[in-house]
Amino acid sequence: MAEIRNADEKISALREEIDAIDRQIFDLLVARFTCAHEIGVAKKANGYAITDLNRENVLIDRAVAQTGFDRGFIENFYAVIIARSKEQQ
């Protein structure tokens, strides 16, 4: 019974840690989308296109190099973030 209690406590503590990390992720996403909006304002004022495929590829390449995650995962992850960023622009 003590093993179950210890396992439950560990799981609970780790879930609390995940919840804290998730809050940080969303705080960072809010900051990122705010920056994306400002970039959009500058692009519009200067007649620049919203989509910059070179920049998108640089982001993906850098994330793969930094994390070692599978490129497909990074591409899918960034697809959602970049789509939302373009909406902000």
C-alpha cells in the first residue's frame, strides 16, 4: 500500500510540474504572438509579404538542431504556431 501511495504522490507532483510548465508555455506563446502582431504591422507598413519561407525553415532547422526532436514533429509543432502568427500579422 505504501508503494501505491508513493507512486500516487510522485505522479501528482509530476503533474503539478507539467501544469506549471504548461502555464509558462502559454505565457511565452502570448508574448510570441504579440511580437508577431508587431512584425505584421511593420511588414504591412513597408509592403512586405506576410509569409517568409526562408525564416520558417531557419526556425525549423534551429529547433531540430537544438532539441534533437524528429523533424516531422518540429514541422507539425511550428505549423500551428506559424499559422497563428500569420493570423496575428
